[in-house]
Amino acid sequence: MENIKCVIIGAGPAGYTAAIYAGRANLSPVLYEGVLPGGQLTTTTEIENFPGYPDGIDGFTMMEDIKRQAERFGTDVRQGAVTAVNFAVHPFQLEIDGRTNVLAQTVIIATGASAKYLGLPDEQHYAGHGVSACATCDGFFYRGKRVAVVGGGDTACEEATYLAGLAEKVYLIVRKPCLRASDIMQKRVQQAENIEILFEHETIGLFGEKGVEGALLVRKRGTEDEQQVKIAIDGFFLAIGHHPNSEIFAPYIHTDSQGYICTEAGTPRTNIAGIFAAGDVADPHYRQAITAAASGCKAAIEAINFIRN
């Protein structure tokens, strides 16, 4: 059975950055790309807030650049997903695609988090062309335009408030008759003149030729007052939460109530020595490419020190 010094699970900014640092330290890291090589950024049309790309760059190209950099320093990038683990023994045991087993001296978990969607076919159809799950990432492209945010919690209110500073008009689409956000977030939304809250509305479709031009909503679904409503928008933002991709590690690695991997404060260390977490799988707050890359750097340095010691 193959015995590897450092296995990196996940191919987003955190995973590839960890690979660069581990490779430069002669750890000969092996990185398994998983089901979405390059991570969520490969579904983003243009990135303007990552240092080093002053003119912006599309997500797929940026991730290919970082991948080549990791490979330059000896990273063995492999197709395949880790489907099972045994972290109760050392070296750690990992199963790849349900059939291949490898051993690892250290493991860096960088599997990311997946945005929760409504499940509408239109969400996939317009992905990268008007549909987004990150206002901080994509809000800039909707300056002076009309957008909608779906959700009624703190995240949705925060996204709506952020977009209100850029867009001409923001609709906050809330399924319930009230917001469930904290009082301070509710006040910020209510005080913003260009935010309109649509209570008891649900999105049932999107429409547009080359991109999103509007949303089809249903008001008070299932009641005598049910009514279909159309709104004209240029962007549709999901803010109903993220799901960290941590299920297979949960029997061994401590996670919080939402499934995010718990790490020692200020470090990527998990509750098991030699296993580190980086990127969105351990970050419920920032979820940015640059913060993920930084955490990948820290995870690799910890892995280097673990092996040397």
C-alpha cells in the first residue's frame, strides 16, 4: 500500500496553496481533486479581488495557474475523490473512489463548502450568468443594477445590505412572514432605502435571454391569496447557507453544529495530530479565495513541522 508523506484532499485555493508549500518543502504531496477540480471558483466567470490579477481573471483560468504552480514544485495531482477514511490509526488510511487505498503521514482537508440552492433548474442554467451565492465575490458586477437576495437570516440580510451599497435596487425574497435575522441585521435592512423585503414570497423560476433578466415568484403559496409575481432583476443571489463537505471525516474530526471542522484558535490543527483543515470546510465566516489560500499555507507549514518533528 502506498505510503505518502502528505495527502491533500480538495483542489480549491486552499488545497493548491497547501500543495505549493508542501512541494517546496520536498514532501512530495499528493493532491486528490475530488468531484470539482479547482473548487467553486471554476464556476465563477470573473475574479477581480485576488491579488496578482489587476485586470481580473476567470475562475477556471486562475485555478489552472495555481495548479501548474503546485505541480512545478512536485505535487502529484490525481483525479479521484476520497470516499472513506480511518483516522484512528497512523499512518492514516484513505480510500479513493471506493477501491484504492493509500496511507498518509499527514492529511490536509480542503474539501470546501457547497452553497445551498433552491433546487431550481434555472439556477444551474444561469450559473455564472446572473446567479451567485457570494455577494462579496460578485456584487461589484451589479453596480447600478437591480438584484434579488433569497433568504431571511443574518447571511441574507448581510448580503442584501452589502449589495444595497452597490446596486440600484435590492429585493430580499423571504419565504416566511418575518425575518429570522438578529435585530441589528433586521434594522440595517429596514433602514436601507433601496431594499424592498418581499415577505411570503418563493422563487419558482428565472428568465432571460443571455443572462438573468427577471424572477418569477409566488406569493402566499398554498393559500386563497396565492399570486404569481414577476420582478425585473439582473442578478439573483442565494443566501440560504452553505454546507461544509465534511461528512466522511465527522466520525473522527470534531465539527460544529453546522458541520464545519473545528480547529485550534488561529491554527489549522484539528483534534487529531497530523490532520489539518484549510479553506471553507473550516471557515463559516469569510469564504473568500484569498483567506482559503492563506489557510492552505498555514496547514502546509503545520504538516511540514509535524513530519520534521
